[in-house]
Amino acid sequence: MKLGSGKNGLIINIFSIVGFIFLWHVLIVLAREDIFNIPFMRLRDIPTPVETWNALVGSMFTRIYGPALTYGIINHVEASLIRVIQGGVLAFAVGVPLGIGMGYSKLIGNILNPMVEIVRNMPPMAWIPLAIFILVSGGSIFIVFIGMVFPIILNTIYGVKSTDPRLIDAAKTLGASGSGIVMKVVIPSALPSIVAGLRIGLGVGWMAIVAAEMVIRSPVGLGYFIWNMGDLGRYAEMVAGMIVIGVVGYFMNISILLFQKRFIKWAD
Amino acid sequence: MNTSLKILLLVFAALLVPGCLQAAEKAPGEEDTPINLVRMGGQDMVQRLSTGEIAGFVGWEPWPSIAITEGYGKSLLDSGDIWEDHPCCVVAYDNDWYEDTENADEILNRASLIQMKSVEYINSAKNRSHPDHEELVGFTMEFGGLTNRDAAELSLDNVDFVYMPNIEGTQTFIGRIMDFGIFDVDKWKQSGYQTAEEYANDLITTEYVDWAIQNKDMPLTELALPETVTIRYGYLINDVHELPFYIGWKKGWFDDVGINITLAEGAPFQNGAFQMQKGFKAGAVDIGSLGIPPVIIHRINSNDFTIDDTKVGVISGMNNEGSVIVVANNINSLRDLRGKTVGYPGPGTIQHVLFLMAADKEGLKVSY
């Protein structure tokens, strides 16, 4: 998703955000005054935007109360991002070669396709119990890897298969070897699709890391933070953490888009 | 790059840069390296200590006794070493249920009486030569989910069962919870309490235990309510601290006084924080047993003060002490745990607060 471009787009964006915050505030106030409520929900327990903002500011940095050291949101973001980057690098290193192999060679494709098709339909969250019991450490990174690797594989296959056959024929005519064709024709042609897979994978990985941190033991991470705040009944901090998750995810997406625009200029 | 994107990137940078600067300024030295508390269930604590994934845990009985008798670790500190005779679990009622129930006081009188009777039964039967000792060990193994008799015996030894609520100890807990920054400051202001003493006195009443003491020699059936009432009871899973409730229930004493116990939706709860939020606040629990710190914390933090939906009242004690810091055999002091991972039941539990108190005495830092 992109924010609107141009002055009009920016104005609409600002009004949209302000309108949402206003609606949020009004709903909570009405619920607290017993004027309106959504059935089966306890809207009154949701913090108002002002309470959430105060909680966000108050919990941004590490705080120390006597022996108790509570990490700031900034530290939790850092920890979660590092895990996503580690899982992402692993997924990229595994997913791209596999995708190129499966896309370029029918034999490799036929061998690996059944496994990929079955395993990719298992959501990353379904791997969490296995990660808890099997892995001594790195469970969260493993979950990110699972979340990211399949979009990368599938998009790489698509990119490789979409390579213009005329380009491959031309390279062959000019005497290029098999590896030369892959390195100089197929990969550059597939790169926009690979980056698109990375972008989709990052989104899945980011959602997966937050879920994994809620379950897999770790003293720091955004998932852990919002779960802890919920346990302490500090709902404003909890919602602030949720918003930060959304904002960081948004910026990750934008970063990849910018990367694509800047470095892969041949992509549409 | 369009203007809106630039603005957003600037905001993001503004958030990240101070964080990085702060991290650089406050990079902890070895002396400041915190002990990392990580939330997990009791079974998980024992299993992860046995595989060396955690250096220790602070837990309620029977988990410490299981880990110790199985040889996975040793007791570093009993909670009585951290604070002698500290209050632990209590019996509490939901204020909404109280206001909606005509004979709530009569029910609470009888619930306190059963609590007292159960505690007296346990304290007598703890003696290994007592004729009821075998039965007590059987109840402990059933309620604690134990298969190891030695662990059941050790659990019973480690817990001091009581029925009198401890107001002074509760005041101390409130003070420490404030010191440790666990209260939501705005919610504390909304509560209107000025001091820990005022809060503790509003939270706890001894009138039901007083009635129980006056009537302790009466046969239960003579004290039966005119009509049987059904109570939705909440308690913590496999927590030997709450054995008095289980004994009163299994021996039929609640039935004798006309109270039909049913398990509240969600019970048994994983920890006191869940019980306060998903039980009392959600209106699913009428009466329940849980640690006093979750009561203290959530009566403030989770409460909507316009309707006081998390208001509970404490009517009797359940136990004092009974938590243990268990560590791997190569750990010899709390200081040795710096930089290591220690399991605990969750933020705001009694084990959390006790661990912070132990670390405070040693001048150590604890992250959670």
C-alpha cells in the first residue's frame, strides 16, 4: 500500500488518519458513557488515542525501577527486526537458489514441487509448537524463515519462468554457457519478481515473528512486549505496541519498494 | 520520493536515532547485566531446567519440588528466605457477584469456615504419623498432577497453610509493587487511594474469618444455607498452595453447608493475572483463589473505575511462603544468574514480585 502522491493525496492521507483517530476516540468515549457498544465486545477497555500516545511516549525507552529493568519499545523493535533480518537472510539464501533451480530445470522442479506445494500451505504459526519442542534456540528465527522462504521460492520460480525466451536464445547464439545464461540473463530478468517475493515474505515474516515471540521464550521482542503488557493489565501500552508493529511493518514494505525503484530500474 | 514518504521516514528516523543513542549510552557493564526473566508454565520450567535451556526458575509448588526430587536442580532460595511469612494465595470474591447476591455474606461466612477447616485438616495431617497423612498426600498428588510421592511430601513441607488474611503483609506487597513500577500511574490516581495502608484495608476484610472462628465447632450440616447455592469457582492449575480449596471440595464440606461448587469458565487458570482478567473482570468467577499480587495489581491496572469491574474483596488467606527459586546445580548464588534466563509464571505474579525483592536485596537488575 502506498500513501497518496502529490499535495491532494497528502491532504487526503492526513484527513484519513485524523478521521480514524477521531472515530476511535468517539467510539471509546461513547462506550465508556454506556451510550454505544458493539455486542460481545468490551470497547470501554480499549484505551483512547490520547492514552495510547501517552503510553507510547512513556514506554519508548528502557526504564529502571529499583531492580526491575523494563526494556523500551525501541529495544523490542530492534530485537524483533534483528530476528526478521536473520530469518530473512536465511530464507533468501535458501529460497532464491531453490527457486532458480525449480524454475530453470524441469527435473528439479518435478522433484521439489510436491514438497514445496504441501509445506507452503502450513502456516508459519503451525510450526510454533514444533519449534518450541525441537529447537533449543532460534525458534523465532526459524518461524520467520518458514514464513519468508515460500513467497521467495514461488516468486523466483515465476520470475525465472517469465524470462523472455528470445533473450535466452540470443545468449545461446552468442555462445553463452548454461551458467552464464542463468547469471547474466535469467537472474537479472527474474530480479524484480524475486524482490516482490522478498517484500511479500517480509510481511509474512513480520507477522510471524510477532506471533512467535508471544509463545517462544524470549525476554525481548515486540510480541513479548504486548503479551507482557496485557498480563499486567496495561492495555494502553499493549495497544501502543500493536500500533508500532503496524508502523514498522509499513516501513519495511516501503523500504523494499524504494530499494526496487532505486536499484532495479527495469522492473515495471 | 514523494513528500508524505519523506515525512514518514523522518518520523521513523526520529524514533530510531534516540533509541540507538540511548542504547549506546547505557550499554550495560558486567555488574549491570540483568537476569532475564522469561514467562513459561510450570511444566515447562521443570522440563527446560532439565535440558539446561534455563539456568533456573521461580515457581509455585509443586514445580520446585518436582525439579528438586528429580535431580534437575537445587533450591537456591525459599520464598521465606526472601521474606519470612510473606502472604501468598488468598480467597477472594467478585464484587459484582456480591452486590447481585442477596445472601452473599452468608455464603462468604461459610466459604471462610470451609477454608479454616481445610487448613486445620492439612496442618494436622502434614505430620507423617497422623492417620490422615496418606489421604492428604493422595489429595496433594491429585491436585498437583503429581506422580512422585516424594515431590508431594516436599511440597507440603514447603507451604505454610493459613486462613487468616495478612493485611500488614499485603501493605508491604503494595509498597513494593509501587517501587517496582508495576502499577499504571494514571489508574492508581483514578483509584483514589492515598496510601498502601488505605488500599490494603479496603481490599481485605476479616469479618468472615471472625464468623468462622466463632462457629468452628458447629457441625457443618447445622450451618447449611436454607437453599443450596451454586458458586462458580476459579483457581490456579496444579497449585499446591490452593490445596485447602480442593480438600474442602473433595471432602464434600462445601456441599454440607449448601454451596455447590462448579468450575468457572476458563478455570483452572494458568496464572493469577489471567484469573483476574478472564475470571473476575469478565464476570466468570464468583469466588476464587489466587496470589495476592495479581489481586493488588489488577484491582488497579485492569479496572475500569467508572464501573469498578475488577473490584474484588479478600476474605481469607490460603497460604504463606511456598515459592522457591530453583537453579541448575552449577549455580550457587543469585549473582551467578546474571545474563542468564530464569523462568517465571508471568509479570505481576507473586513469584515475579518475590524475585524482584530477592534481586533488590542483592543489588541486581532483572529484565522482564
